[in-house]
Amino acid sequence: MLGKCFFIICALSVGCGIVTGNIGELAGAAIDGAGRGVTLSLSMLGMMCLWCGVMEVMREAGAIRILSRVLRPVLSRIFPHAFHNGVGDEEITASVAANMLGIANAATPFALAAMEKMDAENTDPDTATDDMVTLAVLGSSSISLMPTTIITLRRAAGSAAPFSIIVPVWITSFICAASGMLLCRLASAAKKGKAKKTKKNTDRKNEEKDCATAHTLSGRKARAKDDPVLGGVSASAAKVSGGGRSAGI
């Protein structure tokens, strides 16, 4: 899908360049952009290595374990089924803690392990559970305490104060995480309400069918009781049926 979108964008750019007569400028901008991309990548490489090293030292020092203990009481409310059943709770805590510290490389294996454990306990393999959906949302919109990638990009772009965005990132990431959790809860409540309504309608239809069947049988019995001929025929049929069963035995 992304390849198709990229192809459409390139085709539209070339088409507009030909129509407006700026195809030369378009080619020059493409070459210059590619060169700037390589320069930016090389300038980011050193800082990314530095931050990855710092985060790895923090991980080895037990920062994830400490943060996991702090987050566990909160996460037990966000992932009630997983923590109640003890399925993937440690992996979930470690994944969220790693994301908050900006160690996405360490968070991904924990998240995959948690997903596998929760899927093993899932009664409907074709549908993700509420905790699985919540973990996926938190993985893409978690609270970021140390936005290393943005800081590196700002520094590579020549920012005089690349760390000045830390507090705004805390605020916006908290809002994103809270909004994601709210949407997950609303979607879960809507799904449960729909399932409950469907079950209620099914039960009502079954009750109506049972009532109709009982009413039909009672009506037949009443007509057989009031009509001597029909009653005699019914009695004879019952005797014949009983005799047939006796003979069969």
C-alpha cells in the first residue's frame, strides 16, 4: 500500500513538473533532497548511537525493573484480565516501561511475547482481546519520558535548545495515551453492549417461539376435548401408536 501511494505521489509530481515546465527544477530538487537525506542520516548516526548506549546502560542498571514495579499497580487496572490471570503481565509491564524510557528496541520483544501469551489464552483466535488491543494502542501512543529520536532530529537540524521539547512531549504523549485508553474502553463497552443486545434478542425470540409452540399444543388439546369426534380420533391414534410401540418391543 505504501509503495502504491509513493508511486502515485511521484507520478503526480512528474506530471505537474511537465505541465508547468519545471521538470528541470524537479530533477534538481530530487537530487538535492537525496543528498540532504544522506547528510542528515550521517549526522544523526552518532547521536543515536549515544542515546542507544545511554538507554542500554540504564536497562542494564535495572531502570526498567524499577519502573516496572512503579507501573504495576496502574497497569493492573489498564490490563485487568492479563494481570488477574497472570498471563503476560511481566512482559506488558516491561514493554510499557521500555517505551516510556525511549528504548523501543527493547520494548518490541516484550510486547510480542505478551501478545503470544494472551493469544494462547484467547477463546476466539480470530478476534483480539481487549488487553491485546490496549497493548497495541499503548505501543504506538505511550507516554514518552525521554524522546530521544526527536531530540536527535532537532540537534541534527541545528537547534540551539534540542531538549526544550521534553515538557511539551510529556504533556502531549500523556494526552495521546489517555485518549487511546479512553477509545479502547469505549470500543470495548460498545462491543459488550452489542453482544449483550444480540443475546437478549436471541433469548426473546426463543421465548416467543416456545410460547407459540405451547399455545398451539394447548389449543389442539382444547379442541380435542370439546370435539368428541376429534377426541375419539386422537384417542384411537394414541392407542394405535401405543400398540405399535408394544408390538415393536
